[in-house]
Amino acid sequence: MKSGKEARAELPYYRRNLIVLWITTFLASASWTQVVPFLPLYLQELGVAENLAQWSGLVVSMQFAGGLVMAPIWGKIADQRGRKLMTIRAGLCLSAIYFLTGLATAPWHVAVLRFLNGALTGFIPSSMSLVATNTPQHLAARYVALLQTASAAGSVAGPVIGGVLASLAGIRGALFLSAANVLLSVILVIVLVEERNKVAPEKKSTLLEDFSTALHNPALVRVMGITILAMIGTVSIQPILTVYVGELAADPSRATAIAGVVYALPGIALVLTANAWVRIGQRRGYDAAVLWSLAGGGALGVALGLVRSLPLFAVLFFLQGACLAGLRPVTGAIISEQIDEEFRGRAFGMQQAANTVGGLLGPALAGFVSARLGNAAAFWATGLVLLAGGAYLHIHERKVSLEERSISA
């Protein structure tokens, strides 16, 4: 019999990193999604009696604003000082923010803390950067995809956990427990995760120079474009999903419970298909995987706006989630395989900023369309955006390919 210490010594450090970071990514993702659905109720507890929708929108958008500004900066620091250090820093900040949110006594406290949440955190992107730079190259893309499944699984489990915690301990209690979850994650990272490959940039650069480098890197430009489309495809309809399910449900009183199940379907689809999409990308090419993902997601988005049967809607929503599930792991794989190691922290930071842009554009698009043409129109409008984005990327890739062939000839 081998002792636990001997078994641990035989386990490759990069595999142990994956196991630990899978668990911590799941906990961090669950801690986020177990809080967000109940923020409007928390704002009511803090005295918001009028304009609740505006306050809720402000609180959510503040995080996006903070992340848009700071994500590339933290990515740059990660490349300079180490990814493990940035993962620990982000986790400690996130834990403290959850704890302080639980102590809030006014709505503006929550808004400020959500801004700080976007500006100071980034636990999951830092974890992915750490895995991408401390895993053998032939395994890096799949390992990053597995972390994507952890994030998706946490986002599915979070609302369920949050609902149970809120009913047992109240929303403040749920926030304190979220803080404890993230703090546990930080401790696990400190004790068990190793960063043996600390890739330092060969030369110092300014943030503007980094953006210039990114804009002249076709792979990273492609990643940011795909990321924006992925966020538009996944978050656009979230604000109206419960309302639309209520329109389709035979019993509107059960709409909230049914919407909770439907809401979880894309996350379940990502957990089931993320690794398969990376394998498709490695065998057939990542451009092909992205094109299939966008074409399928766009076509199904149009179909979602046309069906009037709730069971059929749920099936199509799951299938759309399975299609769009290809985008996140494939972009992580592209960064892991096609971006220099010394730039990967910044690449994941810029991807997070693109994620934020998509998170802002998507709901704005859906809200604009649904206010004028009805909720169903938001689905097919989002689908058309995905189809247009896929067509543009396909035409652009063909153009680049033809240019490269003419140069080589």
C-alpha cells in the first residue's frame, strides 16, 4: 500500500493542478450564480421600493464596467508576477467583496461592491491562464476546456444552492457562505497548486503596446470576436427568459420553477459537450468548429423565436446551448495553443474584457428588440446576429487563407 504522500508525489503536478482548480473554479462559479438571482430581493431588503428594475440593472452593469477596465491590467500583471499569485489575489478580493456585500446597509453599497467585484477579481480567468501555462502543450487545450465545464457546472448548481441557502439562512447568510466558499478555494490553491512554469515577458511593454500587439495578432482578434458573439448568444435572452417561459407555459403560476430548469439547460449542455468541441477543433480545425457552433446556435435561435410549444422550446434551447458550448472551450484552446506563453495572461485578460463587452451588448440588443417587436423577436434577432457573425468570420478566414496562399506562391 502506498501512502497518501507517495501517491501525491506520483501524480503529475499539472494533473493535481487541474483537479484542485476544477474544484475551486466550480466553487467560485457557484458562489457567483447563487447570489446574482437574489440581488433584486436583497435590494428590496435594503429599502428599494421604486425603480427596482433600474437598480438591479445598475448593480449588474457595474460589475461589467469594472471588469472591462481592469481585466487586461490584471492579465498583464499575471504575465509579469505569476498566475498563481493573481489567482490568490482575485480569490481573496472576491471573498472579501461577498462578505462586505452581506454587511451592506444601502443599495449604493451593493452597486459599489459590484463594481469592485468586476475590477478586483478574475479568479476563473487567472485559473485558466495558470493551467494553460503549466500543462504540457498537447494537453493544455483539453485541460482548459475541463475548467470551462467546471465553470458551467457551478453556474448550473449555483442558483439551486443559493435558493436553499437563502431559504435557510437568508440572503445575507448566503453571501457570507459564498465568501467562505471562495476563501476555501483560495486556501486550496495556496496549499496544493504549483506554478513551476513562470513565463516572464522578454521585454516590458505598456498597456497600449499590449493592445496593439493583440490587434495585430489574428488568433487573438478572432478569440475576442468569438467571445463577444458567444456572450451575445448566451446572455441576451436571460433577462426575458422567465417572462417568455410564462407566455409559453400552460400554467403561468409555475413559470418561475420551469424557467429555472430551462435556464440551467445551456450550462448542462456545456458540461456534456465542451471536451468534444475541443477534440473536433483539434481534428477538423478550430475555424470549422467555430463556424458549426455559430451556424447551429444562430439557426436554433431563430427557431426559438418561432415555436409556441414549451417542451419543444426547451429541447431547442438545450440544443442551442450544445452548439454555443463550442465557443468558450475552443477560444480557450486557441489561446493555449496559438498564443505565446509569455502573453497568455494578457490574452485571457483581454478575452475577459471581450466577455464583458458581449455581456453589455447582448441584453441591450434583446431589450431593444423585445420592447419594439415582442419577446419572441429577441430570440430570432440574437440568432441572426450569430449567423451574421459566423458568416463574417468564415469570409474573413477565407480571405486570409487566400492571401497567405498568394504570398507563399
